[in-house]
Amino acid sequence: MSQHNLYAIIRQQQAQLAAIQVQIQSLIAGRGVEGSNTGSHIEVAKPPVFNREAGKIGEFITACRLYLKMKMREAMVEEQI
């Protein structure tokens, strides 16, 4: 697999993640709890250990970003820095 193909896969995964984030935000806004941490706690699975398989790099990066984004959402500002 060429480096160009890997970059294309990464861009595709980023676009999918962005679309999912928009959907999540619209669901949160619809419930009137945007920016509130008083809602239910969501457990996010840790990303699996990367096994250096080129075809799985996009999935791994997406899983890492989602995990970090969800964990940082729960954390206090001081913990994020």
C-alpha cells in the first residue's frame, strides 16, 4: 500500500469522525444539555494496541481521537493542560 493511499484512508477516516461529531453535537443540542457534564457518564473503550498493520492505521487513529476527545470532555480544564 502506497503512502498516498494511506493518506487517503486517513482523510476518509477524519471526514467520518467529523460527521459523527456533528451528529453527536446535534443530539446533545436537541436534549438541551450542551456543555453540561451533569448528564450520564459515557464509558469509552480504550483503543486496541496498534499492530503496525497498514490497513488498520485509519481505524487506530480514529479510535485514539475519539477516546481522547471523550475523556477530555469529562476532565476539568486543569487536567486537560
